[in-house]
Amino acid sequence: MEQQRRYTVEEYFALEEQSETRYEYVDGEVFAKAGADVAHNLIGLNFATSFRQSLRGRACRTVMESVQLAVREGSHYTYPDVMISCDPGDQQAKRILRAPVLLIEVLSPSTAEYDRGRKFNQYKQLPSLQHYLLVSQTSWLVEWFRREANNIWSFTPLVEADEALVIPALNINLTVAEIYEGTGIAPLRIVEEPIPGYREEHP
């Protein structure tokens, strides 16, 4: 079996400079980022548009998927779908952010397990990070993880149209319906299976 080539971080940055494809870098391995479909793009845009309005006048930046995040300097770099950073150093950054307060990943079948597992474990090591959102593309479901005062991560699923991502510190109040607006993605529905041998009688 052919062994995956390993790259130094210098080789990785050189590859990024000369390629139109974006790559994530994890401990010497590089992974090409697949192009996003329309629904994926619109979800990210709905978040970013709302966040920029909410943060107007504050020393915070909202950026989308073409901006890189240094998860661990020299060994792990990713491209989250949406980031907010209020760190003074990040306000001057030209290409790479290092201290986000909020990260969003829009899930796809090929990345869902990675985004929910290994990547989240790495993101947790960022001292600045307070909120991590995983957003479904198959139905209305936003998985909201937030760091509590005891450094334990709490979890809130948002599924109903009027349920909202409410973060007073960032002036954010965004409903599930607004997150999925214009995407064509339908709310989560429970389909009841008929009980075998049972027939409903009507008068």
C-alpha cells in the first residue's frame, strides 16, 4: 500500500501558495478541501451576514471559509466555514487567525465524523474558543457546544424554527429559520411507522 507523503510545515505553506486548492494540514499530512455546494455556501453566508451586522462597531472580525486557522502552530491548520475573532492580534492578520471565539463547521458526509470528533478535540485546545457549531445540511439541526466557566463543554441542539443561537457577549440572536433561509433544506420531520397488524378504524 502506498504510504501517505508527509510534508514539513514549510512545504505545506509553499503548496498553499502555488495551488488554487485549499489544503488542511495535520501533523505532516495534507488534505484537500472539497468545493462546497450551494446550500453549504448559503448557510455560511447567512451566519456571516448576521454576525457582521451584530458585531458592527465592535473590535471583532467575521470571516468565512477561505481564511485559515492555526489550531496548533506548526502542526495543524484548518479552514473553518465561519469564524469570529475579537483578539487584537487577529484584527491585523492578513491570512491566518489564531484566537477565534466562535467556529462553525457545516457538515458533509465525508467530514462529519472528523468535524465532530478529532477536529473538535483539537479546537478545544484553543484558549480563546467559547462556541463551536456543527450545522447539518440534511435537515434543520444546529449542534451548539459552548465552554462553561468550569471548562466543561455544554451542548444545546437547535431544531425548531424559532429556537435561536443567543450569545449576548457578541450581540448575536439568530434563529434556526434564519440560519437555513433560502437554502432549500427542510426542517427535521419524524415519520411514524405503522404498527404491524394495526388498522385505524374511522367511524
